[in-house]
Amino acid sequence: MNPQGERWTAERVLELAPDAASRTAGAKLAVPGPWSGAGAHTGAGTGAVWGECAGSGGRPYRTVVDLAGPGFHCSCPSRKFPCKHALGLLLSWSKGPEAVPEGAPPDWAAQWLGERREREAAGSGAAAASGPSRGPADPEAARRRAERRARRIAAGASELERRLADLLRSGLASADAASYGRWEETAARMVDAQAPGLAARVRELASVAGSGSGARETSRLLEECALLHTLDQGFLRLAELPEPLAATVRARVGVTPDTATLLASAPLVRDRWLVLAQRDADDGRLVTRRVWLRGRETGRMALLLSYGAAGRAPELSLPVGLALDAELAFHPSARPLRAALGTRHAAPAPVADPPPGGDAEEALRAYGEALCDDPWLEGWPVVLSGVVPVPGQDGGDWQLADADGRSALPVTPGGDESALWRLTAISGGRPVRVFGECGHRGFTPLLAWAPEPVAL
């Protein structure tokens, strides 16, 4: 719902777009011509926008948006989420009641909204029913399934150790592009062993092996082998590890609790969670959406993960730059970051000030401390305050330098160069506040404040 009855700004709508093409297509539909029966209701409990958009076929596409999620539904065949019709409808609604008037939803929109809220209520009830007081329906069967999976993963890790030993005996120089197929086969065997985390690391190793045979590539290959070996050994010796580290190893291998179980058993952390960034990654098999949050009161960072089938964006979509009053349950780990979204107590709302930030040295210190707890960590979310983007020669080797010039962070190579130039335009040579991930490859900027938040 949208308790305040406020219409969103166009910027807030466009933050929900899955890509630049969707923003452009949605903007073209933000006109009265293709729409009929468009309306909105922003009273308590039924915040929604709906409308029918003329398409290439004989029947218009029916589009409805639940503002509480937000949640989206459209009868078009698009695999993007939200689709251009939902974006165009919301952009029209943002212009005011003269574009999309207030009213009661038609039957088709009311039916979808009702079914959506019933599913949410059922999900909350299921989570409550599976709490610690009741436990799983058959705990003995659940224990046996967990033991069988653990044995399969241990067998996969042992096989992977033999594969790494063969590689080291023959020399890293032998791991060239021609061996990519063998590593891909090994990754498939890790999937069969129900260890998706090991499979992902094997594929990363395969990509490094196929990228060249220079000193830099060989050094990185050695690093990946060492990290993979450490993860294998960690799982094979779980009983010897302290529980927080054992939980980290299980998560890195791919053994994680389902959302309902986590929300029912883990402590819930309620806060006003500022939505810092949202990014999608498509590996051809799965679309992974990463949403970064920061608690306004607790100061904790959180990462939400949502998945969609290949080529289809996940359903979870949160407006960047707004704060969400909600409960989170953090996955067990030596350095908790990943979380599950629980009950939302209010609609996303603007915040008065950006979060506090630090300098480059503080960012590196935060990543280093997190790395001590999780050696397989690629990056840690941080906010940099008072940094200036500095491009290198020919636009390469970017840095984010502290305003006093005492320290700087290299920007992750191979990123979106257009985002870096947007950041430079926002800065204009003046210090800015930037959110991103600090890791061993550098800093990846994701959001900047100028003074309003701007996704990069």
C-alpha cells in the first residue's frame, strides 16, 4: 500500500527498470494514447495502479501494479520484470490525477490483487507455522535428506581435490583454453553433487584458465585453485570448524536454509532499510538479482538475493534511494550479510539524509576485516564519503581519490565505463558520496548522491 497517498516521481519509477532499454521503452508508453481504463487507488490497504495498453494484437495488454511490493503483473509476453507496460503505466501515474485518475480497480485487476495478498498471507502463515515450536513435519526424514546431501557434496569435494592435484602435478601452464571443456564437465559433476557453490567456483577457474597464459593469468589461476582447495577442505572438515565458520563454508558450498525456515528460526532485525542498489546478473542459466540495504538505526549492511529463470528478471524489485520499514533474517555466517526479507511494516519512503561514509582506508579496512571471517569474499559493501572520480589515460585505470589526495581506491576493471562517466558528471570535480563494493579487484561504484541518489 501507499499510506501517504503520494504519487511516485519519474526517477523512482525508472529505478525499477531492469535495464536501459526498458527505461526507454517505458518512457515512450507514458502517454495517454495507448492506454484505456487507467486508474489508481492509493488509499490504505489497496495501493495499486492499473490500465489496458494497446499492443500489436487485437486485445490490449492488461497491466496492474501493487504499490506495496511493489508487485507487477502484465498479460504481455515480455520476460523482463517489470515490463515496459508497467513502467509506462507508473510513469503516467507519476504525472498526477489528470493522467491517471483515482478510482476503484476493475474486476480483473482486483482479482489479481486479491490473489497476490492471499498468497502473501498464506506465506506468512506458513512461516509462522514452521517456527521452532512445531519444527518440520518429519524431522527424521529431513535429517536423513541432509545427511545424504552432505555425503554427496563430500564425494564431490573429494573428486575436486583430485582434479586440482592433477592440475598442480602437470603444471598451471597446462590449464589453457583447451582444458575449458574438462573443467565445465567437472562443474556439471559438482551440480550433480548438489554443490552449486563449488560448481560456480570451478566455472570461474575455467574462465581464468581460458583467458591466457601470461604471468597475471597464471597468478590468478593459482589464487583460484587455492581458494577452491580451502573451500573443499573446509567442507570435508566441517566438524573441526567453529560453528560461525562452518556456517560460512556451508553457504559457500551452496547449502543454505530456505526462506520460510530462516524467517521462522533466525532472529529478526527490524529497521528502516535504505535501498542502496539493485543489480542483475545473467549467466545464461539463471538471472540473479542483488539488492543491497543499509539499516538506518543499526548501521548493518544486508544483501537480498532473488532469482529468475534464464532471460527472465526476478520478481523482487525495491526502489533505490528509499527506505523500507521491514524485518530481515540474516543467514548464519561468520560475517552475516545475506538476508531474507520478512514482514514489511510500511511502504518505501524517502529519507532525509544519505548514510554516513568513510575514506578509502576505512573501506579497505572494512573489507579486510570481513575477509578474515570469510576468505572467499569477493567484496564488501561500503559507503565512501568525499571522493573524486579520476580517470586514467585514455579513460582507463579509474580511481576514486579522497579529496585531500592522501589515498585512493582503484575502480574494478571491466566495469560499466558509461557509469563512471556519469559519476564524473555528477561530481564535476567536487567530492561526492558513493556506495559500492570494495574487493580485491578494486571498488565497484553502484550509487552516488548528488544530492539525490543516482544509480550508476
